[in-house]
Amino acid sequence: MKKSSHIQAFFGAHIKKLRLQSGLSQEAFADKCGLDRTYVSGIERGVRNPTLEVINVLAKGLNVDISALFAFEKDEVDE
């Protein structure tokens, strides 16, 4: 499996945290966003690099501003 970059890992961990805070399963979140569950899983694990279009879809699915998706801390990711 491809090694993820740190920014992808930070971003993915933050998406997962926001999703869980919203009370959504990965499957429900993916359905709400119109994305495949395995793609959302890849984002959360930091192995997928979503486009700006997908980032916008994720923000809408979480009912947050796009900037909130990038408000993460380094300690959110286990290294």
C-alpha cells in the first residue's frame, strides 16, 4: 500500500473526527456525500488525496465551512 503523506494523514484523521462528532457512520457519511464508502475510508486513512471538489462535498456533508476541514492539530494523528 502507498505510504501517505503527513498532510493527508492529518486531514483524514480530522475528517474522521468530524464525522464521528456528527454521529455518522462511514457508510452513512459516504451516502450523504454521494461517495463510495471505500473512497471515504481511504481519505480517512490518509491514502487518498481528495480534489477540491471532493473537499467541498465533504464539508457540505459535515455541514461545516471548508476551512473547518483544515483546522486540525498534529496530535490528531497517531504516528
